[in-house]
Amino acid sequence: MKKVQDIMTGDVRACLPDTNLAEVVALMVENDCGVLPVVDEKGMVSGIITDRDICIAVATRGKLASDITVKEVALGIVYTCAATENVGKALEIMRHAKVRRLPIVNNDGRLFGILSLNDIALFAKENGGKEAPEISYKDVALTLKAVCEHRTPKTKQEEFEIGVSTASD
């Protein structure tokens, strides 16, 4: 089966917890993305921040984006996947965590790339003929359906059972 590293976006930008939201927005605009992994000084993933997180923070705090830092907004739990995992495992994590994007880490746990549902959808093939595709359109649709369902808080035990690594571990 195809590995995550074969279809992920490898040239990913990230930010630090002390980066202000105005700088994050500038990075998002410059790199045409709506999410940035949050890393520490060693490149270890500690969170993720989305354009939605920024909009809500700025709209509800009565402060300028330049006066709010990432650590005030980004969630402390982040789901990651190893670059060497197969794409099916990444889809499983996305379905259970209800996320559209996964930071991808190398063997040392440092940020290596990012995998989005878009990447997977572009890789997917129609299920027809004698040989089933590695990732089918149905796999993508089922993952998107799971991601779109309303979220319920996960317990540590549930995270352990699906084999998800989190930054808070």
C-alpha cells in the first residue's frame, strides 16, 4: 500500500507557540493554506492552528490579531501520523479524530509534512475492474462523512484504542 510520505505535502510551513495571529495569517496567505502545525524549537509538533481558530479568537477576544499568540488559541491535542504509515492508517486516524489534515512526523517525531483529505482524494481511484484500488473514492467519502459528523470528546482510552499519538502524551 502507498505510504503517507508518497502523497503528503512535504514543504509545510509551521509556527511557534509565541507567534502572533497576524504573523500566522500572513504565513497562511503566503503559502495558500488554512492550517499551520505548531512546533517547538526542536520541530516537535505541539498543536495545530486553523484559519477558523483565528477568526473565532479575533472576533471573541476584543484584541487585535497581533496581540494574540498561537498558544492562547491552538488546541493542545494534535493527531499525527508517521510518514512511513500507509495511507489507509492515515484515513483511519482522520475518521476517528474528525480532522481534515494530519501533521506528518518523521522517526524522531519532528514535523515532516502534512497530509490533507485533498491529497488523499487526488490519489484515490474509482473502484471498478478486477483489482481494487489502494484508496477508493468510497474510502475518501467515508472519511469525509466521519469528519463532518458532530464531534464528541474522546477519552484517553479511546485515543489509545485507535492508536493515535497526541502532542499531549
